[in-house]
Amino acid sequence: MLRTNLDFLSFIERFCRENESENISLKSFRPGYRLIEQGDKISNIYIIKEGISKCFISEENGKDFIIEFLGKGEVVGELEALKKIDCLCNVAAISEVTAYVIPDHVFLSLIQKSGEFTTILLQELSTRIIQTSTRASFQQLYTVEYALLKLLQLQANESISLSKDDMAAYLGISVRSFNRSLKQLIEKGNQDTPEFKNMLQTANIKKLVDRLK
Amino acid sequence: MLRTNLDFLSFIERFCRENESENISLKSFRPGYRLIEQGDKISNIYIIKEGISKCFISEENGKDFIIEFLGKGEVVGELEALKKIDCLCNVAAISEVTAYVIPDHVFLSLIQKSGEFTTILLQELSTRIIQTSTRASFQQLYTVEYALLKLLQLQANESISLSKDDMAAYLGISVRSFNRSLKQLIEKGNQDTPEFKNMLQTANIKKLVDRLK
DNA sequence: CATAAAAAAGGACATTTGTCTCGGCGAGAA
DNA sequence: TTCTCGCCGAGACAAATGTCCTTTTTTATG
């Protein structure tokens, strides 16, 4: 859910040290700042060094869908560089974010020159396909309540906590539905519905739920 | 919706001609036959030469979700080979399907040896991410009726016609909901709801709808 | 052609979800 | 302190969806 790719990050950091000439820069972004706007043409790719950002599609009906949360070592803009297309997502910083900004021609030439880089990239793209497909299936075929429970577990595992708006956008539901489901989940946790009770008793999840009241 | 990749196909056909030693074989499968079962370990990848198959996830609650329909030149099993994991989807032939069966070590060594092949593969993976993400967002945030209309248009464009079961599994809904939405769509097409009427008047879509009654 | 068996369609009801709206609560200003 | 503004949660209602079961249609067989 929060993707990271430390291989990517260490590769790039090494590459930067060895190729200071390639005008790769390191930039910082405030929480909320949009690194990338859907529909824009860009000529850089970004690799996140620190912080968390969200990648989301804004549909024409005004609703947003969060594709993924991106952490350390995740890359952004690579699809646009590979396929020479306009940006298909927005990317916004959630926390303070620091990222390497790499001109797309440098990125593309890296693919030509470095087998190691290509391997890392292939792994990254494969992971994305797997995660995106698995999640699409899961969210279409299970109840919201169950998806919410899983989302809380993921946050607990990764020690992050998202805003309600972001969680709703990730689940593809309205905040109203989110609140309703959360309430039901808490009720079931207090009753004796074994499956839910056990899951909700985990210390980390309890904290999260408490924060949400 | 029906993915194809002619670059992939022509690359592989050329490669086969030039490397008959690599024990690549060509196999045919009956409609309904499962080339790949979710959870299996496989040591081949498949590249479709002819026919259409579907790639779908079976969830533990008994429901299926169709990830994509695969046509000429599409590859299957490559994620499993790249990441050394068990199969995450089922793949079943819808029509009569002919496919090249390629041992995974041949596939992996091609990535090492051929820049051209790697480029094609990167393009393919990128396309998958784009399509999967876009569709997940669309299906979560729009009404079923609208998604159904779009699905009919896609079928008309690509001159294929799917079973109701498959369409429902692609949309992530029950057949009951599918029937209901189809009926509503047809009613709106007969009334004067401009947007829908125009879309449904297209000759190809009319044929499709007629077949579904 | 008639009949039985199987498959598909659709009605009824319960549940889920979205939209709209109102009311409570807290932060900041007068 | 009190007032106001804005945000957040939840009630009420309508729409959408799933499940179950009956009805209709199709297919197969004698």
C-alpha cells in the first residue's frame, strides 16, 4: 500500500555521486504540493528520497481515486517517459517530500546502458502490476468493511496514518460511507464477532482507530 | 480491453525461426481450457499467436474478477518468471487459442541479451499499469451503467462479443446487476436521453445489444 | 412434436451506498 | 467571554446492488 523500492534509491544515489555532471537535482516539496498534475507534459522523472506522497487520478465527475502511496525509492513519471505521454495521475506530497529530479533523457539512456538499472525497473513495474491488479479485484469483490479493515492493518504494519479523505479516496468510496463502515467495524470489535474482534485488538490498529474516534 | 501486442508477436516469431534449438513450442487450446491456474508454479511463459483468452483472479469468496482479455501477441506468465512467484491469475481460453510456449530461462536470457526485446517488454508492462490503473479508477468512481456502456463500445470497436458472465466478471458485478443495467441502458436508448441515445445508435453497438436481447 | 431438464431472466426483499442537509463543536476574532 | 465561521459527523431519503427464489426460455431427447 505504501510502496518503497530501496534498490532503486541506492542505485540512483550511487549514480548521482558518480555523475554529478548529469544535472540531477534534489528538491523538496511541502505537504500538499503537487509534484505532478494530471494532463501535464513533463520532461523529468522523480525518485523519492524521503517522505510520502500520493498518486491519484481525478475523474471528470470530480471524484479522486488514489492509485498508491509512494515512499522511499519510488519512481514517478517513468511511464510518461517510457511511453511519451502526458501525465495520467496527479502526484501530491503528503508529508514533507524530498526527491531526485532526473531529466527523462538521462533516465532513458540509463535503461540503454545499465542492465542493473533495467532489472530494477522491470521488477518495479512488475510489482506495480501485481499490486494494482490484486487490489482492483479485491476492492470490487469484497465488502467495503472488509477492505477498510485491511487498509487499517496495512497502515498499522507500516506505521503510517492517513487522513479520512485519503482513505476514502483509496477505497473509492465517499467519506460518508467511510464513516459508516468505520463505526460498524468498531461496534463489531466491541461485540463478540471473533474474526473482527481479534483483528481489532492488535495494539497498532487500536491506536489508529482511537485517533479516528 | 482486448490487449494485443504485435511487436511482441513478430519479435518472437522471428526469434523462433532463428533459434529452433531453444525448444519453443506452439500449442493449441480448446475454448474453456485453463492455460494457467492461480497458485500454480510454472516454468514457461506463453505468447498468444491466435485467439482470445481471459486473465482472471478467483477470490476466496468464490467470485471472479477479470483483469483483462488477451489477444494476439500478449504475454502471460512473465510476471511470474520475473519475480519468481506462483501464478496470481487464472488464464483461460475463450476462443480456440494458439500460443508459443517458451521456457522461462529462455525468456530471462532474452532480457539479458536483447535490448530490443527489453524495450518491447518495458512498453508492454507500462501499458498494463496504465490500463489497469485507469480502469480501477473508472470502475470505482462511475456508475455501473456508464461502465457497461463503455464496455459495449469497446467490444464494438474491437469486433468481439463476450458472454454475459464474462462481462459481469469484468465489471465486478453480479449477473443480476448486469441484466438490470443492460435493461435500463436499452430503455434510455429508446427514450430521448441524448447522451445515451447517440451512443447506442452506433450500428456496431446495436448489433451487440440485439444479441443480448 | 411433446416433454423433461437445464439455463437464463427477472421479481421481491434486504442491504449497501451516495447525496443532501442539519446540528454540534472548536478555533479564532471582537 | 461570546460570537461567527467553517469543518465534521450523522440522520433521512433515494438509488443501486446482492441474494434468493420463482418464472420463463432454451435445449436435448424420445
